[in-house]
Amino acid sequence: DTGVSQDPRHKITKRGQNVTFRCDPISEHNRLYWYRQTLGQGPEFLTYFQNEAQLEKSRLLSDRFSAERPKGSFSTLEIQRTEQGDSAMYLCASSLDGGQGSPLHFGNGTRLTVT
Amino acid sequence: LAKTTQPISMDSYEGQEVNITCSHNNIATNDYITWYQQFPSQGPRFIIQGYKTKVTNEVASLFIPADRKSSTLSLPRVSLSDTAVYYCLVGEKNAGNMLTFGGGTRLMVKP
């Protein structure tokens, strides 16, 4: 399967701990997005990369959140000093920019539970 | 960003055609209309995308009137496995940072 993969699928952590999630996009895709989804709501945009450059951050992305895509391939999303309100599904998506481009391809997410 | 309005939920029966309409009165000239499907504990999956008139692929059709202020996703002969949330999005083509998902339409297909 060459789709978008995310690791881990589930993460339970205690409030105040740091967590890091990984996303491996489709290999030829140059854009990578992070979204957050809470129960019963649609995904909300957090940030995106064009290759290794982080081009936009949502106001939802507080200073406790940081994302990287060091070599323009996989990406990590770190949350420091987690809070209970951070509990959500974190979705990664990738797409191909340029020409006709491609629609977003999503991974199956990392479900974070902060206790 | 263009906002969309779609029904919160719909019920149907196996074998029926389902039409989900989405309103997007403030759609911009450069905006495309894209529909995604999402099952529980999975990420959204692209279904179909269009700019005007009608688009058809192997799973759905998308009807867009001339004024483009609404669109209708048509699912032919639904099965139980089509039970999911369907999101209508409007924005620049494939610009994920410009897309607002909203709450979607929860489709329940009954036997």
C-alpha cells in the first residue's frame, strides 16, 4: 500500500507530557498537511508544507505545537505540555502540486487521548 | 473562504439513489467543489471534484448548475457500506490550506 501512513494510530498520554506523531506521505507528493478532528466535527486545518518549507500555520496551532518536514519527505507533529483539550484525531494528508495537481490523500490519523 | 451548507443527516435504503445537496452561495471564480467520504476511525477519502456542469466517475456523479451556488453529489444504488459522513468543500483546486470541512452529512443506509 502506497498511501499516507501515520504512526502511532493511538496515543494515550498524561497531561503535561510531550507527544510526537509521524506522517509518511505518498512518495511523489510535495505538499503535506496536518489537520485536527474532534468527535462529530469535520477536520480543521493546522499547517502545511510545500516540500520542506512550512508555508502556513492556522491560528489553531498554538506555540505548544510544532511541525517539521526536514527533508521534504516524512513529517512530525509535536505537542508539548499536552492539555486535555488536545485530545483529538490528528490527520495528515498529502497532495501533488503543480499542473492539474491532485486532491488530498489522507492517512487514517493518530488518535490522541490526554488524561 | 467560501462556506458550505449541507444537511446534517440523511437516511436511505439499500439499492436507492442518494442525492446530497450542498449550498455555497459565496463560491469564487477560481473555486472548485470537492466531495470527501469519511468512515469512523479513518481519514477522509476523495470521491469527486468538479468546476461546472456534470462530472461522473466510477463511484459518484456531481451536478453543478450554471450559477455554481450549489452542487449535488449523487450516489447510485447505495449499499450498507456507503454509510459514512460526506463532506462538501469549496476552494481553490487542491489547496488543502484553503478548505473548510464543516460538519458534513451523515448518511445512514438501511437494509
